Amino acid sequence: MKPSRLLLTWLAVLLTVSIMLGALRALGITVPSALLSINWGLLLALLALALIDAVRVRRLPSPRVQRQMPGSLALGRWGDVRLDISHDFAQPLHVQLFDHVPDGLDFENLPLSVELQPGQRSQVGYRLRPLKRGHFTFARCETNLPSPLGLWTDKRLLEAVDHTRVYPDFARLYDGQLLAVDNWLSQLGIRQRQRRGQGQEFHQLREFREGDSLRQIDWKATARHRTPIAREYEDERDQQIIFMLDCGRRMRSQDGELAHFDHALNACLLLSYTALRQGDAVGLSTFASEQSRYLAPVKGTGQLNVLLNTVYDLDSSQHPADYQAAVTQLLARQKRRALVVLVTNLRDDDDEELLTAVKRLGQQHRVLVASLREEALDRLRQTPVQTLPEALAYCGTVDYLTARATLHERLGAHGMAVLQARPGELGAELVTLYLGWKKAGNL
């Protein structure tokens, strides 16, 4: 509880008068004793009223508040929160309301000022913008309740417990037909490549057509029908894709508002959505995190829901990436051949450890190493050099990128596919490569 501006103003006036009267008496100027009595009487009366008003405001019931908010929010996107307030007083009540927003959520239009009418429910609102993923709990709201005489404002904490989850921005595809998948992929710059071969799943026999490959001819059927007969294949719809997601310290680099880890997570979800639409199974295995998570590959669009609820509160850690342990764990869990997408940030010191781990993994699975490229390095490399510090930064950047390119070449020499992309472009590049392999029957 704190004094209002009205109480402070009256106190200031009466104290100023007291000081002036005391100064006049100190200068030897005669001051009527009645003025002193009146001043002290007013001061005592004000203190008595303030005490009575304080007791009355403490006995007043608190307003009631209910929060209306979505059960899930998308990272970086604004959402609306509504507060319903009511009270039991016989007269209108003007209050200020402040919602206790958890850390990690940005907000606008707080605190709120609202005029509460007797017997009516008032509704006010503000906006939320999540800055990180996870589970958030709203515990209470705060309001300043004015006293009956307006001499005090009593801060009340109103219990209003609510929960919400913050999903990656990809969650906008989770519960709605916001865009057709083709439009969504084209907006991200994903290119559908023309099929250059056949899939591995037999579909039917048909007459040979212009443009068919000689490898498609079924010679036994051709001999029986005495006309060229070709085999027709369709893309396999029973592939398995497993993401090995690095949650270690190298994924904590920041490009814009999102960390590399969030960009990598969005890319995995986008490729998962596309692969599930193609009829493939999708799974996940994390490493270098506080608690490793594993999701076995499953087909069906419902798997996206499971995947989102598995990773929405996942975050990067300070642990280094242990590729050998991660590969050993995955090989023990995944026996069937699959496309393993290792999403990480390759560094120049990963040479032998990563190469040994990926070669082990490649003996049983097809491996794609997806590495994030820091935009800051690209900017440094393109910045004109004019001073000695700029020259040193440029040379260090070039040396670092050269060592990383050498590692990519060594992986490629051992038959491992490597994809390097900027954080914001990783999702589109992954889906483009996946669709190309799918059309060519190379999965």
C-alpha cells in the first residue's frame, strides 16, 4: 500500500505552511496562535483520515480477474491475451492492471487502465510475443486498488494461473490449412527437380513410350506381347528419415533473433512435414543436450504432432558435441536402413572425430551432414579491408572457412553427402535435396 498523489499533496501543503509559520516566528514576526492551531489541527485531521482510509481499503475485497489466452503460441509471432475483470462495489472503480508475464515473453500495452462498472464485467487486452520456446506459466495479475477517500492505493496480487506452450514458428502448419503445401514450399524457394530415373517400387507394366529408358524394358513381357513393354515405377513411400540434432554449445550462435539451434529445429520440422506428406517415416535423436530425446520413425501426418510436442521445449546446452557416443546410441536403436540427417555446425577441429563417427554410421545408413554457415563470416569475408585489424579478421575468416571446406571435401571423398547453408536457408535446401533424391530413387 502506498500514499496517493492527493495525500502527498495535502501533506506537502500543510508541512509548507508549518515551515513558513515557524520561519516567521524565528524572525521575530508575530504569528497569531490561531493559525498555528488551525494548521496543526488540519495536519492531525489529515493523518486521522489517512489512517481510517488505510484501514477501510485493507478491508475491501479484491477485484476478480480471468485470463483468456491461446494454449499455444508460435515463436516470434504476436498473440493476443484478454483479461476479464469484475468487482462487487456499489460505485464505479478505476484501477490499473499489470499482468505478471514470465521471462522469455515480450509484451505490449501493459500496464492497463480500466474503469470497472458495478455488476458488469470489463475486458481489456494486451499482446504477447514469445522470444524463446518452452512451457510458460502465468501465476498472477497485479492491480492498484484505490481507497474510498482516494488517499491510498493498495497493491493486490490476484491469482490467475494459466499455462501456454511456445512452439517453433513452423507450428502455424500444425493445426490449420493455412497454405497448400505446394504454395508453402514455393514461398520458401524450394524447387521441385525433374525426375532423372526411376524409383525403386514397382507400379505396373505398360507399353513403351517415347522418352522411356531402355532399362525400363521388360524383355520377357516384350517377348510375350511382341511389342515393347516397359516397367513403370513409383517413388518409394516407405523410407525412414532420422534427424540427429546437435543440441551442444556450437548451436548457440545467434543470427538475427533466432539462434542456430532454432533455425536447425525449424529446418528439421519443415523436412519432416514434407517427408510425412510423401509417405515416409520420420524420427528424431538428439545429442549433447541436458537430456537426450529419441523418437522412433513413424509414418502418418499425426507424427508431426508428436514431433512438435517432443521438441517444443528443447534447448541448446553448454556441452560439447560427442559424435561417437551419439552414433553408437543411434546404431543401437535404429537397425533398419534409413536416411540419417546430421544437423550440426561443423568446425575446423571436427576432422578426425566426426569423420570416424560418420563412416561408422554410413556402413548401415545413408548419411547427410547438414552444416550451418554463420552469416557473420560471410559479412567479414565481403567487407573491404582498410586497416590492420580488418586485415587480421579477414585472414582469420578465410583460414577458418578453408579448414571447414577441407573437412567437407574429406567427408565427400568417403561418400558422405554434405549440405552447407545459411541458417535461414537450411530448411529450403534440405527439402530441395530430399525431393531431388526422392525423384531420382536415391534414398
